[in-house]
Amino acid sequence: MNERSILSPAETADELSGTAFVHIDERLIGAYSTADFTSAVRLLDAVAVAAEELNHHPEVQVGWGRVVFELSSHDVGGVTSRDLALARRIGGIAAEQGARVGK
């Protein structure tokens, strides 16, 4: 699979199963719950470092005890293996920090 190949929801379903992320339209959306605003920002800070390492950056919404990540490869107009890689990293970071899968 080419990192620029657009993936369908059927192609990402197995990898996303059991994670915070769902494949909707041309993006992956994952929400996490945290204890408070400070821990939400801490999660975002750690994800920002990983995103820089991967040179792939999510759209983010942060609120009190909640962080929502939206992943898409804008250069090709859909979800690619780059988005799946970042979703895996975000899931690992969230688990390390005690964040829970949110709604």
C-alpha cells in the first residue's frame, strides 16, 4: 500500500476496531476523555511532538476533559496509511496518559 493511496472505511475497519477512531467520509475522528483541562492539554502537547516526528498534523478540538482529533491527508483528499500511523501513535500516547476513549 502506497502512503498516498486513499483508503476506504472498509479498508481501515479492522485496524480501527477497538480504538477511539472511526472513519467518516474522508477523515478519521477520535475523541478522548481526560480528567480535566490540564490533562487534555498535556495529551495534545504529547501528540504535537509525535505529529512533528511523523510530519503529519491533525486538526484538534480541546475542551475541559476532552480532546478530539481529526486526521486526513489533505494533499490527496482522504485517509491514507499516514493517518492510520498517526492514529496508532495517538492511541498509544492516550493510553500512557490514562485518557479514555470519549464520545
